[in-house]
Amino acid sequence: MSELFDAIFFTVFVAAAGLGIASLVMTLFPTRDPNATDEDNTRTRIEYAFFSFASAIIAFTMIIAMWLS
């Protein structure tokens, strides 16, 4: 049964890490929307940075869960 939990933890870890890396990359790339204002572009970058940080926390939590189980 422990191996089943490890598989679930690993699946969540891979998903969170993948989304976190993708969000981090999108934070670093400039936005290319010509109709967006500077406020919209800043809001978009902050959202990507937040999702990147949240995904990193989830991935770290899954590493701890796999280590403790």
C-alpha cells in the first residue's frame, strides 16, 4: 500500500514541477500582446510568478511526503 502512495506522490510531484518550470519560463519571457497595457503585462507576470512559486511549494511538499512514507 505504501508503494501506491509513493506513486501518487510522485505523480503529483511531476505535475507540479512541470507546471512550475513552465510558469517560471513564462515569467521570464516578455509578453507579446500589442493590445495589452503595461498594467495587464505586469499582472500576467505576477500571476505566472505566483503559480511558479506555488508549484515549487507543492513539489517540495511531495518530496517530503515521499521521503517520510
